[in-house]
Amino acid sequence: MRVLWTHNFDPATPNSQVFMNTASRDLRSRGVNLHFEYLGNLRSIKNLVSARKRLPGIAVDFDLVHAQYGSACALATAAIDGIPKVLSIRGNDWNVHNASIGFHYFHTRLARAMTRWSLDCFDCVLTVSRRVAADVQRISPRSSVLIMPSPIDLGRFVPRGKKEARSLLGFPECTEKWVLFNALSLKDPVKRFPLAKEVFELANAKLGNLRLRIATDLPHESLPLFTAACDVILCTSETEGWPNCVKEALACNVPFVSTDVSDLQDIARREPTCRICPADPVVLANNLCEVLSSKKQPDLRSHVAAMDLDVVSERLVSIYDSLLSPNRSGDGINHPV
């Protein structure tokens, strides 16, 4: 099976391709002949037009193409014809930024519009959350939509004792409570780092002995140990697809305090150590203090078991096989699961 993955995640940006690299290694071990095609900076109309012109010629050597992002990546990949096409919608290619009028306000709306324009060109649409899937299905009821979060390696992200993890990180005697915040960029207004900082300061003033641990720019190889050493992860995002950092924290039995994004509400309803709050610094801080003061030892890994690398890879290969089957009717991929 020869599969072409199109994307516009700059290879020079640290951690931007982590989810692709993680998934691709397992797929290749299963015999999938996989090729990455970086489309370049598609904010340039010239580059977008160029990508749409060259992709059909590249695709003739493949059995199937999978666009790893919506927006302009989907629009470029939609130009390919004659082979099955899969689209993954991940978050900012569908959700819109409303908090301020500026670049992100207009950029997210244009990204969503390009994703919507492209939907009918794809045989299967994968979304990372139930929330996004329901919205896509509402907008495009004829699309075959499946829920498939980006995978994580549960063999790497594992629970550890805090003392052990911190000793390995060089903090053997540290007794502070660690609050994790992770984002690709602290300047991204969707992540609302200023809100997270205010929440932390309020919680620290109330509880004391806290430390804010920021994982931005940390090599991904270091994240399993760093995450396991923390006591809670704080997510203040305006929108999310399915935040990988929260997924990784749950795999390490680290609870979250978060705004109402993605499918996190489903977990918070069942787990008292996980909280969903409005974007109010006082409310978030109070919940953060309650979670940090809890004596319960949460067992949270079960909530991400279906997102394990092996499980997701097996499902993805099954979807590819279904699309390549000469007798396919589409019945197996018509509804969200």
C-alpha cells in the first residue's frame, strides 16, 4: 500500500510534526509505504496554486492520499483526482478565534472556510474529537466522518512517582506542587497563556508552594518524564481539537483543570480530579487548588487507551484498506464512532 501524506507543518519548527512522526513510524512497521509531502507555506496564494498544480502529478505513484490538516492543505490536496482521499481535521483548521479582532480572528475563519470548501472532495474525513465531528457532520451531512484523535505512545507516557521523576530531572528534594502548561507557542492567543499565568498566581497566593512548569520548546523526547513529574496540567485554551498535552498528561495519571474545549467535559463528568471551568481566573484558580489539595490517586490512563499508537494505527490501516477495496460501498465509514 503506497500512501501519500500531504501537510504544511514546517519541519524546521520543533515539535510541529510530532504527531505525524509518531504515527508514521508505526504505520511503516505495518508495511505501509508512506511518503510525506511538505507543501510549504500555504499562506501564499502563489504557493497554494503551485501545490494544487504539482500534487496530481505526484499522486500518480500512490494508491491513496491523506491530507494531515484542513485549511489550505485540504484545498491543495483536493486537486488530486482518481485515487481515494482522506482528510484529517485537527482543530485550528475548523475552530475559530473570537476573543480579539486581529490576525487569528480572520485567519481561523479563512482556514475553516477552506476546510468546508474541500469536504466534498474527500472520501473520508477524520476528526480528532466528537465535538468537531458533530459540527462537521452538521455542516456536511453527506461526508463520511470518523473520530480519530492523534495517537500517543502509551509505552512512553507512563505514570511515575513524583519523587522518582523529579530526581531524574535534577530536582530530587523538590516538594512543590507542579502545574504544567504546554503550548507550541506562548504567543498564540488561542492558548491564552496570560490567563494561565493569572490563574497560577491566584492559586499560588491561596495555596502556596506551587511552581508553574512550562513545556514550550522542550524536546518531545523529554516530555514523558517532565509530564509525569507534574501534579496537574492547566489548559486555558479558547478552542482545541483534542489537546495532545492533556492526552499525554492523562496517560501519566496527571489530572487536568481546563476550559471547556474538545471532549474533556466527558472525562471531567466521570473524574472528580479533572475539572472543566469557565474562562474565569478565580474559578479556574479555585478548582486548581482543590485538585492540588486532593488526596485521591487518580487512575486516568483508561480515558486515552483508545488513543494508543497501536490502536489508532490499526484503525487507520483498516480505513485505508476499506477505501482501497474494489468492492467498497462506503458502508463501513459513513458514521462517526
